[in-house]
Amino acid sequence: MRISARCWRTFAASCYDPHAPHFVWFAAPRGGCCACGLAKPVPRPLLANNFCAHLPGAARRGLQLMTTLVVVKKAGQVVMAADTLVTFGDTRLSQRFEANSKIFKVETPQGISYIGMAGTVAHFPVLRKALSTMPPDDLLLNSREEVFDTFLRLHPLLKDSFFLQSKEDDNDPYESSQFTVLIANATGIYGLYSYREVFEFKEFWGVGSGRSFALGAMHASWPKARTAREVAMAGLNAGCEFDKNSGGHIDVFTLKLKASP
């Protein structure tokens, strides 16, 4: 399925509404466009959870999948936190039935990093396995440049060994890695997007379907909060309260921030 460039904004606005269901059932023939009505439906339905991978890059990022994931840096602490609910359309999979975690730990020569993702569940085993196969000297995550270099080296491995579909749109400037990643370690907090754009955040950030609620709550709590954990919990509590696709047990990981030289 493909969304034409001229109408994805209208389509995204109609599908991603905090006051309405986030996603709908629809289908289109290969090369057609569901958003502008140029294509007739086909018998086989396509869950709209998966249509995000076919949107132009900016539109796809605006429709983050089903989680609330945050990172915070404050008062000598670095924290990553996430909900643990997994959704399949209208079906919820909680920790009662499966040990869900959207954060995993990576050991590098420089120390521990925590990595969390928003997106399809398929990304999690792939990224864990791919990072574990990298030579230790290539797995460096302690600066914006190192994160970029590491994921640049990782991209061919994802394509060749894990069958990553790297195309988002015909006008892509670069091949896509198809995921949104947050990284937390003793040097700070980082974000990586699908074209391997890397951001180093000064205070906090959030991704996923509950990110708007989380960002607002963290912004409001920042002046009075004494620790990074307090800020992160404010964000997660807001995401789980108001985003229908976030919930369950909250995973929180804390590291001591390394002093700047």
C-alpha cells in the first residue's frame, strides 16, 4: 500500500486523532492510494498499524506506534522509562500474558546503555540480535557522533542479515532504518530516527503514541522535580492515563550521569 505524497497530510489528520480511534481498517491495491480515493479496496484487509512504514518519512514519524517511552537527564541522573503494554489493533497484550519490555540493556566497552524503541514489535529482537553481533570496538554510543557511526555500520547488517525493508517513499533522500530509538547512558540521552538523524537532548524527550501527553507532563513537572526519575514518572503516568495504547507496569532504569570534563 502507498499513500500519495499530495494527500498524506489529510489522511494522517483523519486517522491520528486523540479523540477518536488511532487507526482504522482499510486496504488498497499495490501502488494505489487509500487517502485520496484513487484506488478501490481489495478483499484482503490490511491493518493500519502497518501502514506507517509506507508513509513518507515525515508522515510516518507523526504516527508513532503504540507506546510511551521517555528519557530524562537531571540532577546527576539519567533515566529511561516505558510502559509495557503491547497492542494488536484493538487487542491488548499485558504483562499478565507476556513479559513485555520496550527497553533493553546493551553492554559496550564504555559501559551500560539502555535502548528503547517505538514501532513494530519485530524491531526489538532484530535490534537486540544485531547489536550483539557487532564487534565491541564498533559498538560505541557515548556521543552523538558515535551513535551515528554505530547505526551507520549497523544498517547494512540489518538489510543483509535481517531483511530490513529500507524504502519508505519514492522520494526518500536516504535509505531508512525504519525505527525510532532512544538511548540513555552515563554520557546523556540521545534519539535516533529512521534516516539515522541523531539528537542529543539536554533535558528530556519522549516518543510513541503517548508522547504528547508525556512531554506536556514532563515540561510541567521539570521546575519542581528534584530528580530525573520524578520527571520520567510524571511523563509515563500521563501517557498511561490518557493514551489508550499505553499502560500496564512501568519499567524505569536509572544511571548516574558522568561528570563533564
